[in-house]
Amino acid sequence: MNTKKAYKEDPAWIAYRNQFASIYDEANYTSPLQSWVMRSSHKLLERPFGAEKHFNSVLEVGAGTGEHLDFIQHGYDRYLLSDMDHHTLEIAKKRHPISTKGHIEFSVQSGDQLSFEDNSFDRLIAAHVLEHIYQPHKMLQEWARVLKNGATMSILIPTDPGLAWRLGRHLGPRKNARAKGIPYDYIMAREHVNSCNNLIAILRHMFPGAIESWWPLPIASIDLNLFFTFHAKITKEQHDL
């Protein structure tokens, strides 16, 4: 007889997830300083792709409320925003009803089991996503699967738990979250399950020769920066994908 009790989810976590869609933009873009920092991270990810660049099909995973699309400069025929939270996508739909750069689509998708065929997209964007994934190497394989040979995988992650990132948390986010009754440190411990160090090691192993950038300093240092970007060219033969 199996007497093991089923795990009961923490009410604090449930409450946070239930209000995530409605508080995300306010939490990250209301404060002038925090808004400038977050916007700088999105600009960093798009720095290599100006208006002269064009991708036929683009998939953004973990698109949330659609904040990254505001920073896309390149053209596209199709831009698909995907997220597992349909509430955030509803906000994204209202935020981006049309685009002058191409056609926009929205799809509820789990990033580790995408419904798309192999070799479907020319670029995949994951901004502030990979640090939340329990098995990032498997997620990366799935992302590479839906990319065409020679396509680009663009990833943006925070430098958590670097010194600059930990300091930055004390300059507003923790205080603001606690004012809303959110147990900030506990939530961040469950949200950011992967360290920047480990993610960079995985990315470099799986996709050698990628283009890397840091912000705010052009120095490869987790402790002196807040964000890291990684642009990999997918070679299916090399990675046996």
C-alpha cells in the first residue's frame, strides 16, 4: 500500500503565478532605473540585427507580455510569439495588434515540447527565459530542432548570481515586491533555478563559436555585468540535430 502523500504546492507560489501576467510589466518597467536596465538588455540582444537584416520566420519562446518585440529592428515575414501562460499572451495581443515589419502570430506553447515541425524557423529568440528552465540542455535541443540549418538562436540571460546582479536587487525590485506582499527572495529562488555560470558553460559546449556580448561593460565578467547575450548559428550536422 502506497501511503506517500501528494505534494501540495505552496500557496505563496500559487498566488504569485496567478497574478504574474498582471504585475510583470509594472514590476519591471515602472521604476525609471529598472525600466532603463531592462530595456537595455533587450537592446543588447538586438544589437547585431539592424533594419537591413531580414528573417523569413521568427519564433520567440517565453514571449510573456510581448515586451521584446518593441526592440526588433529587422524585418520578418512571420513573427510568432509563444508562451505557456495564455494570460500573458492575451496582454501581448493587445500590445501588438499589428506590425509594419511583417505578420504577427500568437501561440500557447511549452518551450520544451514545441508543436512545430523540424526546420521551421530562421531565428529563435529567448529573452529572460533560460534561467527559469530545470533542464536547459534539453530545452536547447528542442529549440535547435525547430530551427533551420544556418538559422540563428538568440539568447538573453541575467548574470544572476553575479555581484552586480545581487546588488541591483537591493536597489528596488526586492523592496517593491515586498510592498505588494510578494516573498521576493523565495520567488526568485524558484524562478531563477539556473546560474549564469552554468548556463554559459552549457551554451558554449553545445554551440561553440557563438557571438557573445555583455552589458553594461564589454568585459566577460559575471560579477561586473548585469546581462549576457549569446547568438548561435545552428549547424545541424555538427550537433546531430
